[in-house]
Amino acid sequence: MKNITVIGAGLVGSLLSIYLAKRGHKVQIFERRPDMRKEKIIAGRSINLALSDRGWKGLEGVGIADEIRKIAIPMHGRMIHDIEGKTNFQPYGKEGQAIYSVSRGDLNKRLMDLAEQQNGTQIFFNQRCVDVDLEKATATFADENGNTTKNTSDMIFGTDGAYSELRHRMMFTDRFDYSQDYLKEGYKELNIPPAENGGWRMEKNALHIWPRGKFMLIALPNFDGSFTCTLFFPFEGEYSFSSLDTKEKMLSFFNKTFPDAVELMPTLEHDYFHNPTSSLAIMRCFPWSYKDKAMLLGDAAHAIVPFYGQGMNCGFEDCTVLQQIMEQESDWETIFKKAESSRKPNSDAIAELALQNFIEMRDLVSDEKFVLRKKIEAKLSAEFPYKWLPLYSMVTFSDIPYSTAWNEGKRQDTVMQKVMEIPEIEKIWNTEEGFKQIAKTALG
Ligand SMILES: Cc1cc2nc3c(=O)[nH]c(=O)nc-3n(C[C@H](O)[C@H](O)[C@H](O)COP(=O)(O)OP(=O)(O)OC[C@H]3O[C@@H](n4cnc5c(N)ncnc54)[C@H](O)[C@@H]3O)c2cc1C
């Protein structure tokens, strides 16, 4: 049994603590924010999140998947909104498969409740980690008045998010690699309220996308009938957060670009000018551990962009993998080393895939050839499920390592380029002869 300090009671820190406490360890969690179960605080980042198979597996491991399912809304596909407001539904996977919209706050609160029920785990709020002595596994925390306390334990987990203090301390150790890359685009949350009868104003079982080439608007359903919309938009340039700086310019742009969404957004002007504009960054580092004293997990180890909806899912998978290694090994340095070497290639892969998916979401989903390719892949997968699993399904509906999915995705790309060059592919793909030719080209 070890005394373990966890920095950050976010999604990953709370889930990790449950796994650790269930193994009999004494866990203390220190969280910078006040207790969100008592005080209404803005989560800081996206209000709702898409949960998919890897995330569910992490929750199943601690027995709360069924409970979360009750507050999750299935989204079976993308609903694409064109510039005239016409919609087109593109399923994500096979019938019955879906990603799920969940409230970040509700999920986090439930995970905190459960963490506190395990083996005497305590969460200390308003405790910002300001320093870590790695050799001694001592972390220093400051409260809201600046009073500091030191906490020494057997080891420290840093699940303190993209701007991790533990990672910051690890940067001063020898041969620690670190990089951060900001996107030229940022994001802003907007709102579509519930209908008067409390229902949803658009199809609720879909992730709505308004793809517009260099930027896009998306919307995920909430349980109360509202949708949280996110505008992903350049910071600078002709159409950008900096250029849309008056009510007139903003409304004229929105009316032209997202006409059907504007009709559903009575608070657009207020939301646009009052909600924060946030940045998007990819953060990579290695190693994730220091001797048997400290380990980074979740966004602290690998912050990615949100376009594959996998950041939290990847962090939850970190916990599942750590749990599997803890079952096999007892030496903590070995556990840390095995976990980081297993997870690093996979977090690098999903970082790349997420970046690629931005292009797919904001641009390609409205391209006819791309949509046809997706239909052909879905048919290949339906007819030959053991030979063809589309990249999106590997990432979202399986626990195939992200790095394997990435490599397989690159191979599929090459093959599908040949398929799409088959003469008159648009006409023949759904005929018996045509599909035979496709299968021969794709599967050999
Ligand atoms: C716009 C947007 C949309 C997203 N959509 C999705 C999605 O659909 N699906 C998905 O899987 N992922 C999504 N993500 C990614 C997801 O939000 C993150 O991957 C996930 O929150 C990571 O969890 P975490 O616990 O590692 O970090 P965080 O959620 O950032 O939690 C870190 C915790 O540590 C605390 N903390 C920070 N610093 C300190 C300190 N010094 N001392 C003490 N406590 C500290 C914070 O207050 C916080 O509670 C999205 C991200 C964004 C920005």
C-alpha cells in the first residue's frame, strides 16, 4: 500500500484516483479550483464532450459506465449543414454505433463522488500546486490566500492538465523533451437554447457540423434540450475573431455563413462578445515519469486538439493501461516505464490524427468525392468486417492502439486513392460488378 498524491481532480485525475484507491492505495487529491459540486463554477473548457469506446472502457473498469449512460446522448453520425441550411446525415459507423454527448461537469462531479467513496480518498480544493520536489515526492500547494502547505508521499501523479505544474518541474530534469504548438485557430462557445416545450430545436442524436473550408461551427446536444455550439475560427485574417469586432460585422458574417444556426441562437450577440476566445495547442513531452516518484497522465502528458473528440478518451485509456500494468508488476519504476512506453506512441498518433480530422471536419465532409469514399468504405466494412475497418471506427469504436490505427489509416488512404480512380466510380460503386472491382482493388 502506498501513499499517493494526485494533482488535479479533473476527469483523468478523478478516474485515476478511483483505480489507485481500489487497489488499496491511500490517495490524496489536490485541486486548484473550488468544489464544483458546491459552487457553480464554469468548467473552463467545453461544456459537453463526446465519449466513445475507449472512454467507456475506462468507466466500465470502475463500474460507472451504466450510470453515465443514463445522462449521455447518443450521436449516431454527423449532420452536415450547408450554406443554404440544407442538411445531410452521415453515419459514424454501423447501425447502432454512436459517440455520446455528456456534460463535462456532471461526469467530473460523479467521478469525484466515487473517488471520495474509495478507501478514504480525500480531495482538497482551492489547492494549487506551485512546486514539486521530485526526489522527495513533495508537492507544495497554495490556497486562495497564498498560504502554502507541503505534502510528501510515496509518489505523485500529475493529472493537472495541459499547463501541468508537475510537467513544468520535470522540464528541469536531464533529457526531458517538451514541445508545444499552437494552432492559428481558436474557439468560442455559443448556445442554442431548448425549444419552448423543452425539446431540442435540431436533430438531437447527431453531432451537427457547419463546415466552411477554413473554419467551422459544431453543435453537441445537452440533456436539457439545448445545444452547445463551438465556433473554430482563425484568430487573425479576413474572417477571424479579430476582424469580426462589431455587432454589425459579426451578424452579417453569421447570417451569410451559418443562416440556419443563427435563427436558433437568440443570444448570439451576447455569447459572441462575452464568451472567451480560447486557444488550441498540442503539447508533447517525454519521459512521462521520474524514477518511482512521479508520473504525468492525461492532458498533462499529451494535450491534443479536440477534432477527433479523443482527448479525454485517450486520458481514460491511460488509466485502463496503467491498471493492466499494475496488475502485472509491483515495482513502481517498472510500472511507470512500461506505461509511458506503451502510451507515448499512441498519444503521438492520436495527436496527428486529431489534427488531420480538423481538415476532414471543416472541409472534406462537404466534398462529394469524400462522402462517396466514406460510403464505399462503409460497404467494404459491412461485407468484409474482418478485412476492412474504417479509420474513424478504429479510433472511435475500438481499442485498437491509436498508432496501429494511424498506420492502417495511411495504408487505407493509398488503397482508396486507387479505388476512387476506377472509371465512373460514382455510378458503379453500388452495383454488383462495380463492387466486385472495388473489393478486388481494396482487398486484393
Ligand atoms: C473545446 C474542447 C472540446 C473537447 N472535446 C472533447 C471531446 O469531445 N472528447 C474528448 O474525449 N475530449 C475532448 N476534449 C479534450 C478534453 O477536454 C481533455 O482531454 C480532458 O479534459 C483531459 O482531462 P485531464 O483531467 O487530463 O485535464 P483537465 O480536464 O484539464 O483537468 C485538470 C485538472 O487539474 C486542475 N489543475 C490544473 N493545474 C493545477 C495545479 N497547479 N494544481 C492543482 N490542480 C490543478 C484543473 O483545475 C483541473 O481540474 C476537448 C477539449 C476542448 C478544449
